[in-house]
Amino acid sequence: MVQLGLVGLGKMGFNMRERLRAAGHEVVGFDQNPDVSDVSSLADLAKTLDAPRIVWVMVPAGEPTRATVAELAGLLSSGDLIIDGGNSRFTDDSHNAAVLAEQGVKYVDVGVSGGVWGKDNGYGLMAGGDAEDIERAMPIFDALRPEGPREEGFAHAGGVGAGHYAKMVHNGIEYGLMQAYAEGFELLEASDVVDNVPGVIKAWQRGTVVRSWLLDLLIRALEEDPDLGELEGYVEDSGEGRWTLEEAINNSVPAPVISAALFARFASRQEDSSAMRAVAALRNQFGGHSVKKAGE
């Protein structure tokens, strides 16, 4: 049994606390929402835990995570360990580790995949940090990862920053996969040949090379809303796709699928695209192609 502090009890953090407790670990959670928090402050969290302490941070990436790490640095002691399991950019990890090292506090970054299903199915984990710190936290990782061989649900990716880098690439791949399924769905719907689009996609679940958990989730969505008419085609991005492309450029690695998927998300947010108005104007100018006037 391991004692753990968990900061951030949102959709992911709350379920992670439940999974860890079900595995027999003692979890003391803190959240700004007092209805789900076990303690009233980070200071109380630090006082409640026995040294040497382990604190897992699951708050939004960027300044919220940096601020949380900085505050914990003043509350923890030499030999304690902080694990950042949020979607921080890998470049933040060296900064966080340096801030904590001044107090003798250790740091591990973990990319976590599994979403709202992780509580029951387990989470895919990609960790970065020193081997001894990874080993110290292994009972926690083993409780969170899916059942089965450890190497199929957990990887020590490398030094500090490697876990979040691996998760960044994972999410870039996810962008491309989702876009491919989405384009296939749209083409099937646009066709006057196929009548049963949800049935066709469901038939891909077994025996085909495109079967996957993402496909299963698309089928689940189609069962609830066969033409997805209840949704608006507006898609945000949380940053990882952009970071993946920046790294692809930095390393001269071609990534046309991921880039196209990211730009498709940008396009989804445009009610009226200036670029496409320009394309329409050019087609009309050089070829006399018909155009649709605004307001028609």
C-alpha cells in the first residue's frame, strides 16, 4: 500500500483517485471544489501525508500546473516526489524539475491516456524521470495501468520530459486517426450508394484492419445519434497537436496527416472562411465558375 496526495479531482483526477483506492492505496485528494476535496488546502495536504511524500498533480497544463508545482515546492521537503500527470508541454518539465530540485524534491512527468474510461479500463502511462523515482512510484503506476503485461500499458520513456513528449506524439497520432474516421463517415453519408452508414461502420469492428477503440467509440456515438445531427461540427484542440507539429518541424520529420487533421479542426471553427471566399472568387475569375453570393 502506498500513500499518495492527488491534486486536481476533475474528470480524470477523480476517477484516478477511485481506481487507486480500489487497489488498496491511501489517497488524499485536494481540489478547489470542496465537495470532492479531502483537505482544505495544499498546505493541509502536505501536513496530512507522511514523509517521504508523493504528490500527483492533475491540473490544467501551463500556468496552473507551474503555479501548483511552485507552491508545493515550498511545502514539501527533500526526498519527496511530485508527479505531473497532466498534459503539460514537455518543455515545462525541465523548469518544474529545476524549481523542485532547489528544495531536494524529485520530479517525474507522466503522460496519461484513457480519458473517462480509465477508471474501469485502466490508463496508458508514459513516464519520464530518473529510474529510482520511477521505481518508487511503480505501485501507483501498476494500480492505474490496464491489467495485463506491464509493458503493454506502461513505459519508462526516458528522462524528465520524455513522458509528456511521448504523450504529445500519442495525441498527434490520435488527431490523424480521428480525422480519417471522420472523413470516411462523411463520404459514406454523402454517397447515394450506401443506405446503412452506421451498420457499415459497425461491421468494421471485427476482422478488419481499421478496427480500434476509437472506432468502437464512433460506433457508440452513432448508436446514440445515427447521423450525429445533434452535434455541431466545431472541434477545439488542447495543444498537443500543435506541439507535435512544432517538433516535427524542429526535427525535419514530415507529418502531413497530423498537420491536415489539425488544420481541419481550425476549419471547423470558421463560420465564414475568408480563404474559401478567395478560392471561390479565383475560380469565378479564371474559369467563370458559379459562386454563391453572401446571404443566399
